[in-house]
Amino acid sequence: MRFNTLFFVVVLSCLCLALTQGFYDDCCLKYVKEIKPNNQKHAVNYNYQRTDGGCNIPAVIFTMRKGRKLCANPSEKWVQDLMDRIDRKRSRKIHAQPSYRG
């Protein structure tokens, strides 16, 4: 009887551990201090990480040209400047696309 109870507790613990690890796969756990100006030009997109759900810190997640993701503190000035630069690039691309009329 004790063995069955012990086995059940061990299996339940492993299951809980596996489930909680799945929650944190896509969360930033720390920030980069900076992205060098030469590398900032490779940032093509960004997303916000909010503290709701399983993520513990707010973050801006920059996606670089080759798919690498970097987490940054949203209150840092360089982060806000880089977000503005990406937004300006996006708006220029949208306005530069030719419109087709049928």
C-alpha cells in the first residue's frame, strides 16, 4: 500500500514539473543590457511580454533578421527608440507598396 502511494506521489510530481516547464518556454527570464547599434539594424519586429499568465517580467521581445529573439526592458530608452525605428520602417514599407487598381 505504501509503495502505491509513493509511486503515485512521484508520478504526480513529475507531471506537475513537466507542465510548469511548458509554461515558461516562451517567457523572457532576463533582459539583455543593450544591443549594439550595428546589430540594432537587424531587428525586424517586436512583441510585448506581459506579466499575466506564466511570465514574471514585462519585456519587449525583438526578433532579429535570422529569427533570433532578444528580450529587453521596456522602460529603457534605447528599447523605446528601437521600437520607434521598427515602426517607422513598417510604415514606410506599407506606404511604398504600389496599389493595384483593376
